[in-house]
Amino acid sequence: MKAMLLVFAAAGVLAAGVGYAQSGTDVVKSKCAACHEADKKKVGPSFKESAAKYKGDKGAQAKVVEKLKEGKGHPKVAASDDELKAAVKQALSTK
Ligand code: HEC
């Protein structure tokens, strides 16, 4: 019984760890929210607006990640590739 509990606890920790690394929501909160909101224009366009603009564009995520990484046509955002990918994915799926 004790062993089972340990396995469940370990699995819980793992799941939480993975979820955190992939969560665009957390990155958006810490790295994007100063300039963006989901459905209101702030410093930059609302994520809803950008999602609509790139709707159906399969290369959009890569394109926007590149912009944010290089600071071309977008203020440069200091974040890892994975963080940017997750955040942009989150932004472009805003409805
Ligand atoms: C310092 C302010 C600032 C921060 C921080 C910021 N943005 Fe932006 N963002 C802007 C501005 C200004 C624009 C409008 C310029 C443009 O046309 O790309 C923009 C545009 C965008 C667009 C639309 C790009 C396009 O091609 O239409 C997306 C998507 C976007 N930002 C996502 C993000 C994400 C995701 C983050 C966080 C990782 C982020 N931004 C952080 C200011 C910011």
C-alpha cells in the first residue's frame, strides 16, 4: 500500500514538472502580458486579433517565434526557444 502511494506521488510530481515546462500560459503571463492581452489591444495587438490574422497559416508559429527571438518587427523577447514556442502557440490559439 505504501509503495503504491509512492508511485502515485512520483507520477504526480513528474506530470506537474512536464506540464510546467510546456505551459504557454505561464510564459505568456511572465513574458508577454506586459504588452499583450487576450482580447484587448495593449502595447501590441490582442492575441485574439493575431490568432485571427494567422488562422490557417501552418507556418505562423515558427514565423512569429523567429520575430520574437530575433527582435525583427517585434520587440525582442528574452526567453528560451521552448518558452517562445509554447507562448506563441498559446497566443495564436486564442479565441
Ligand atoms: C515590449 C512589449 C512586448 C512584449 C513583451 C511582447 N510583445 Fe508581442 N507585440 C508587441 C508589439 C508592439 C507588436 C506589434 C508589432 C508587430 O506588428 O509585430 C506585437 C505583436 C505580436 C504578435 C503579432 C505578430 C504578427 O506578425 O502579427 C504576436 C503573435 C505577439 N506579439 C506575441 C507575443 C508573445 C507570444 C510574447 C511573449 C513571449 C510577446 N508578444 C511579448 C509588443 C510586445
